[in-house]
Amino acid sequence: MAAVSRSTRLTPVVYWQIVTVGLITVLASGCKVAADGQNLQGARLYQSGQYDVAMQKFQKAVATDPTNADGYYNMACTMHRMGTARNDQNLLNQAETLYNQCLDLDENHTDCHRALAVLIVETGRSDKALNLMMNWAVRTPNSADARIELARLYEEFGDPEAAKTYLTEAVNLDQYNSRAWNALGRL
């Protein structure tokens, strides 16, 4: 049996550093898994119309993993839905804040950009919604999704030519993007 040389032995300090890094990695991935599970449970509750209980699950997801953009997005959607149903401007304001927190964590969260734009339009600020989408497209010149969502907004505003322009850009960026092709075909 060959002897281990002193240079390849782990010193107690190095050993504990490795153990600590490993433990942090496991815990961090565990937090993500737990948060994802809570988001999934909340999404099921949301889909069944149990918004208050769903909100509790989404809040737990964010408490478990404060960097989980989907948790903030899900809370925002829930607040948005409840604010619209109850005609409660305070809930809509909270939803807008949560959408923005989601985008702070994931600046390319497609669903969040779309939902925030919808909320902004619903609250009578169409120009701000258009600016949100335009800025996203400018900030991410290689994102087909940003152009698809911008096109969608232009279509909703009654400007199919602008929508076609952005969908054509999206197809040129990602020729395999079925959303872009479907939207372009529909127009």
C-alpha cells in the first residue's frame, strides 16, 4: 500500500472548508427545490381559485428562497387577480411592485414582462406598458421573446404592421421559435 504524501493530505482547515462549501451547495439547492415545490403547490391552488391559500404557498417559496423570481411572479399574479376581482387599487399596486421585484431577479422573465404590461394597460398607462416592452427589446437585442411580446402589445393596440415587424425580427433571431411563427401566421 502506497503511503499518502504530506502534500496530498487534507489539513483540518482545508477539510472543513470543503465540507462547508459542500454543505452550502446542498442547502442552496435544497432551498431551490423546496421553493419550487411550494410554487407548484401554490400554482395548483391558484388554478383552482384558492387565491389566499395559494398566496401563502408563494410567500413560503420566497421566504425559503428570496432569489426565486417565480415566487415573486406568482405572488404578483395572485395579487393582480385578487385586485382586479375586488377592484382594489392597493392590491394592484402591490402586484406591480412584486412584478418589478421578479424582474429585478430575472430581467428576462417573459411571463412577468407580459403580466406587468397587462396590469399597466389595465390601469390606464398604455404608454408605460409600451415603454416597458420596448426597453426590454432594446436591452436584450438577441431575445426573440422580447420582440414577440412587444409585437403582441402592438397587435392589441391595433397596429398589426408594427407587430409584423417585431415578429419578423423574432423569427430572424430564432428561426425555430414556434410562438413567433404562430403569431406571424395569425397576423
